[in-house]
Amino acid sequence: MSHPEFEEYGFDTLAVRAGQVRTHEGEQSEPIFTTASYVFASAAEAAARFSGSSPGNIYSRFTNPTVRTFEQRLAALEGGERCVATASGMAAIATTCLGLLKAGDHIVASRSVFGPTVLLFSNILARFGIDTTFVSLTDTNAWEQAIRPNTKLLFLETPSNPLMEIGDIAAIAEIAHRHGCVLAVDNCFCTPALQKPLALGADIVVHSATKFIDGQGRCVGGAIVGSEALVGGGIYSFLRTAGPSMSPFNAWVFLKGLETLRLRMYAHCASALHLAQWLEKQSQIITVNYPGLASHPQHALAARQQSGFGGVLSFEVKGGREAAWALIDATKMISITANLGDSKSTITHPATTTHGRITPEARAQAGITEGLVRVAVGLEDVADLQADLQRGLSAVAQLGA
């Protein structure tokens, strides 16, 4: 799926043009191919397609022109050779693991990954004999020490959700490769507009396209990007057989999202930094987690491996859950929902939503306190967002926190 002609274009051109193949109709916008199957010219052609000796469409579970356009465009933006699109971000992670691993294999993962990812590794993969060790994202020595002879995959997300910790991709990639392991990085929070994990040494990038790639909270989808050998091998084979496939309509929506990705990401970053700097000065706040702040412990690393600091921040309020819920409930414009990456700003209480199903011990280890609030900064006027959060802080003050 690698296309040399993409190499001559810049990011924004690729975001608009890569992967499109016009039909005989001469359309300007990419069409949506809403078909389950495809007609072959002959029995011999059908046999050649199914055997893989001849390229072309077979069945939309694993070959669809609209989905393929999205896959090629995202691969071009990430600097990868191959992309496989999936039904959701969690489907992308599950497909990566089940496409590469077998019973008896071992994963080392950051303990600060998304809550459902923890459950996937701990509860579901464990039932199939795939064991996981969770370590601190920021402690490279812990990654090294956790590797066993049967370790096959290292998995992290950076920045992490919701504490915005930063993992050193290059350093962890070096550890992975020295031990013959694959490094997969969840790039959901940055997207290729702000971070290129493959260029830093990662082998696989996974995405929840539901988030910033869509950009308007419309569709659910995921993606896996990497080399032809890795992604085009076991990972694609798993998708072809098991079928956690992206729909053509959703792929078309994500294509439209990619066209404005960098413009939106820079706008998200600017507003998030403004709000983080303001929140850091508020007396009701214990700490603000945003890598764009000089006070962030991995600020220098984030500045080195990202071209922007992202559109998500979190903060801990004094007074625990009662204060956090009071703040959230007092906002009147910001949407109370666990999704992120939307043009509409969202606010949530991670301990009882995104990380509510993991054990209290796992939450404590991951730093998910009862007073933690996460805000995914959208594209509204930043003054209006600040005013809405001020309503929340005023509610906290009334509690005497």
C-alpha cells in the first residue's frame, strides 16, 4: 500500500489528496461505495482475487474502495507502508494483539493506558493465555525490567489518558527492538498532525479515529498503521477473517476529518494551553496536567517529540469526588460526555466513567483520583470556555473546598 508519489507532498496536501482514485464519473469528492460484494468478469478472475494472486476488491468486510482511500491517506500521514481500518479504536487494539500474539506470549503495557485497554489486556487476553505486565509510562528502566523471554509486544499511549503523561517513544523503541519485541503506540491524543511515532522508532501506531481524526463526534472507528510485513500480515489476516471492519460511510466521514486535521489540532492546542495556564492559577485546583505547561514533569520531552501539546488537559480539584462533580454539574456549555476530540468541548470524571470499571487499586496506581476532572478542549471561543469553567470553580468554592 506504500505509494512513492506521496513522498513529494507535504502533510496538508496528503491530508486532502492521498489515496483518492477517481472513478469514470470524475468526482471531486471521494465516493461512498455502499456495497457488500463485487462482481467478477469470470470464474477465473474470482479465483485469482480470492487466492490473492490478483489484486482487487473481493468483499467489503476486508476490501472496500472508500475504506481503502482512508487507509492509504492515514498511512501517508503517519509515514507508514500499510494501514488497516477497524470498527473502533478498541477494535484496532484488539486486532493488533490478536493478529500478532498467541497463547503464552507476554505484553508489557503502560499502566496509564485507557481504562478499557486495561480490561482488554487483563480480562480478555488473559483468558486466551496472553499475560500482561503494567509499568509506569515514564520509567524506562521499568520497561526494561518487565521484559521476559516470551515478551512480544510493548504497548503505550502518549500523551496518556487522562493524566497527560509523556512516554519517551525513542527510548522505549530501543528497548523493544533490543529484545526482539514490537512497539505499538496509541497516537489518539496527538494524531500524525502533532506526533509521528513511526519516525521515532515505533513499529505500529493505533488510532481511535472516533476522536480527533473525525473531529466532530459523528462516527466510531479505528486504525492500525505500520509496515507492510506487520500490518499487512497477521493483523490484516485477522481483520479479514474475524471482521472488525470499518463501514464505508464512517471511512468517508473520517476522510473529511483528515482534510482539516492539522488546522483543528493547532486550534485545540492553543485553547488548551490558554486554559491550562489559567487553571494553574486557581486556588481550588491542586494540580493541572498538561504537557504544554513548564511545570509538567515531561514538558521538555513533549516539546521534543511532539509539534504541539494537544487538546486535552486534566486537573485535580480540592474536595475529591463531591467537588469534581459539583464543578462538572455547574458548567452549562461544555458537554458532559466521555468522548474527546470533538469540535464541542467535553468534560468528564474519569474515576467514574472512562476508568470506572477498573479496580480501585489500578486507578490508584494510574493516578486516577476522585478529584480528577478531564476536559477535551474544543473549538469554541476560549473566553467562553474559561467562563464556563469559572462557573464550575465557583461551585467548588461554595462547598468550602
